[in-house]
Amino acid sequence: MGGIFGGGAPQQVAAAPLPPTRSDAEVRAAALEARQRRAGATGRSETILTSPQGVTEDAPMATKQLLGSA
């Protein structure tokens, strides 16, 4: 039964190739690299010296002076 659009037998679809497998050494190297990347990504967050409330002391205020005046 050809139908309106014709055609023939359906074409065979080729099976997808298997993904490449990683060796145990590659997996360990990738895990070590990821662990080192996370350890190095701590950034400057550990250098913040204020509390979450911020600086609680009054900031030193200086008065503005015009140049040439005492």
C-alpha cells in the first residue's frame, strides 16, 4: 500500500556509537583538579575584618578647608 506520499520500506537508523569511557587515572585526575579549583576559589571572603553589622564605631570626620585659608 503506497499511500498518497509513496515511499517504500522505512530506512534503518544506525545505532549511536557508545560514548568513550574514561580510565580510572583520568577520573582521579579530574576529581583532584576539581577539588583544587574549589579550594582556590575561596577568594577574599576570608579577609573581611568587619562583622555582618558593619563598622560600629564612628568614622573619623575631617572638616573641609578651602585652599589658602587658615
